[in-house]
Amino acid sequence: MPFRRAVALLAVAAAWVFQTLAGGPAVAADVSASAAPSTAVVFAYDRFGEDQTPSVSIRLDQFEAHLEELKDGDYQVLPLPRILEALRNGTPLPDRAVAITIDEASRSAFREAWPRLKAAGLPFTLFVATDAIDRGSPAHMTWAEVRQLAAAGVTIGGLGAATQSLVPRSAADVRAELRRMADRLQAETGQRPTLFAYPQGEVSSAVRTIVTEQGFAAAFGQQSGVLYPQADRWLLPRFVMNESFGSVDRFRLAANALPLPVTDLTPDDPFLTVNPPPVGFTVGEGIGDLSRLACFASGQGRTVLERVTEDRVEVRIKDPFPPGRSRVNCTLPTQDGRWRWLGMQFVVPE
């Protein structure tokens, strides 16, 4: 990587973590990324050019800047199923492999994103919420438009029948919704979805179990992070892009990210029963000097870390999270200006 880009990524990463979680920047580390295994970054979009919904929409000029960045030659944008197959089979992926996903099947995704992606020759996956299409919502695609995308080679996945969180609902309700969604997609496109995205990125251990039982090959949240072979296939991360966090600098930082491989992650259920959560994890061998690791909690900034053993880290979160979604992000910079990233999204019950 050119030296100036490496320096720029280091600066942007510190600023981004500070802005996102109101914490301080991580300290630069002498950690090499050259021995990284096959990895891939997945981006999540929702709506496009809808200024009235900036929390879920990206400005068109921002999206166009992202596409220009992807076309500059440093990245390989691949179909998401190909990336998942490579990770599952242990076959190599190119450095800086990227996948694009779009949630919900909004009308703006069809009118604004699809022509731009098609012109750029970039594959993507569309996670469809079926109820809104069945209702004929003017804010969403029609089934004819979904079929047009599928016929053009777009991967079609499921986002639930509705877009509401599955977490607070009974197991019977979750199973019924997933079956209804899959049945509708099969009826309209001729294919049953094998990929799933949790609505709003919210997931519990119980919901994850139901998703695996329903036969989905992989499922995605909205926590930041990078795919790698040992990652949980039914709780895969994505970097969410919206108007507030859609600058090309932030996009470039994410596109160059590397995984922070961990095991024995606690708590094992993202749906919290203890708040603040006792966050801890064991870092994979050969990652580097963990004294350079920094973690940040939503609304609380940089947290205190305790090294329980040489490779076991516990994150001391001071205050309880408020009801709803909260995050913990941990970062470790590498020698060549890239960042290892571990993101966790928690759901706090009302």
C-alpha cells in the first residue's frame, strides 16, 4: 500500500472510531497484516438519496464516490455466494475482496443503486422484506422489479417478511415469519433464499438457532467487522453505510479492514440479560502486541481493557447500555496502515 494512503487510513480510523462511539483513537501498532488468511469485507446499504431518512439512506454523491473507490483497482468486488463458498472450502480469496449488499428492496435501490451498480459492472446481493412488496408499498420494489434483478444475476436473500426485529418474538412467530418470507420469495423468483440478514441487525442466540434450523447457509448482522474462515456463519458482520457515516474516507477504511480473530467471546448471546455486559474474548495466535488494542462502547468512549492472560482480554464497560441497540468495537492497527476490527452489536430489552 502506498505510504500516503497508509498514513491517511490511520488518521481516518482514529477519527471514525472517535466519531462513532465518542472515544479516543487507538494507538498505532507494529503489527503486520501480510500473513492474513483469506478475508472479505461486506458493505450493507438500505436506501439511496432519500434525504428524509438519513439514518438508513446514503446520499447519491456518497454512493457514487464509493463506486469510484471500488473501481480504482485495489479491490475485487465479488458475488457474496462466491466469497462464502471460498471461506467455507478454504480456497484463496484475493486481497481486499469486497461484497455489496442492499437491505429491504426499497424503490430507491431499484431506481438509483441498480443502474449505477449495473453500469459499474459490480455484483450485489439484495435482502428482500416480502410483506411490503405484497402490500404494494410505493416505497418498495414490485415483484416484477425483484424478478428483473434476479434475472440479471443479482443474488436474492431474505430479510424476514417484515422489517421489524425478530428478537422479542416467540420462537413460533419467528419460524412462521421465516417460512412465509421464504415461500413468497420462492413463489415469485423460483428460488428459495439461502442467505439471510437479521432485520436491523438484531439477533439473539434463540433467533440464530432458528435461522440455522431453517436451512440458511449464512446470516448477517449489522455489527462492524470482516469475514474470515473461522467466523460464525450465522452471525457474520457487515459495515453499514448511511448518510452520517458514508464518507469516502470511512468507506476506504472499512474496505481495507482485516479481521480480529477471536474465540470464547462473551457474552455468547447478543440479547443482554446482564447490563453492562461482561465482554471478553481470546485473540487468535500471532495477531500482535495486544497492548495496542483499543475498544470503544456506544456512548461511553474508550473502555478499560484487562489482560486476564497473554491472549485473553476482558472489556470493562462502566455504565449499562440504554434499551435498544448498542455496540462495542475493538480495533488494532497494522504495520501497513490497515486495521483489524471486531464489532459486537447488543440488544437491550425495553
